[in-house]
Amino acid sequence: MSKNKPVVVIGLMGSGKTTAGRLLAEALDLRLSDSDPFLRARYGGTAAQIAAREGADALHRHEAEHVLHELATGEPEVIAAAASTVEDPEVRRALREAFVVWVDADDAVLAERMKSGDHRPGFDPKAMRARREPYFAEIADLRCDVGVRRPEEVRDEVLRELRSRGLA
């Protein structure tokens, strides 16, 4: 179990935040909080539906709310956070209290993966990377290339890093 520190999985759409988060939560025996179910429960739709209905800015505010709400509990858990959240300075400050895992892959890999579900809004990975990569780099404790690593390998790498820091 993670010792008194949430683990937050960040990355662009299609990077496998939910899969990595689920595997980490199981391995650490922690609860998983994922932005997609949060949005459905709180705002009645997927990210794509909310973006279409309320606009991207509203979607991003709702996604930031998810992370801030979960971090405010102070409980160790795994949080799969929407990529937009790193643009919010308040979220970045709050993430200093978490262990942040950046799951990443080449834009072509992410673009292909984004086709796997209609719950994602149609954002261009290259444009999103240009906006968000500096923030990911600023807050990440560990970066995992999911273009070459299977989800189980990502989980294992994160667990090794948590153990080496005395967090697991």
C-alpha cells in the first residue's frame, strides 16, 4: 500500500491512464478514482459529450475539480487524471503532495489509441502535447513510455520506484 501519498497518473488522451491506474490500484490495494466515471456521475456525460454541450473550458474545469476533490481527501489512492488538469496552477500545486506518473507515447500511437472510444473529445495529440508537455515534465516523478511498455510493465516500474522512495 502507498504510504500516505496518492499516486496520480497523468498523460495525454490515449496514453492508458485508466489501465495503468487500475493496475496500480490493484497492486497497492488502493481505491481508483478515474476522471471518466467522475464526469459521468457528476455532470451526466462523457468528456466528449460535455465538451460538445458546454465547451472545452467547462470540461477542463470539471476535470480539474475531480483531481482537487480527490487530493483534498488526504487519503492514499490512485487517481487517473485528465490531461487538461496540468494546465491549472492550483492542480499543479496540489500535485506536489502526490507521486505523479506520466504515461506517454509518440503522437502517432496516441492518435491511433484515441480512435478506440467515442468518450474522448477530438483533440489533436500534437497540439495538446505542445500545450501540456512542459507541465507534465514539471510535475512528474516518473515518466513511462507506454508506446514500448505494456501496462503491466508500467505498473511494475512504478512499484519499483515507489519502493525505492519508501512509498510502498
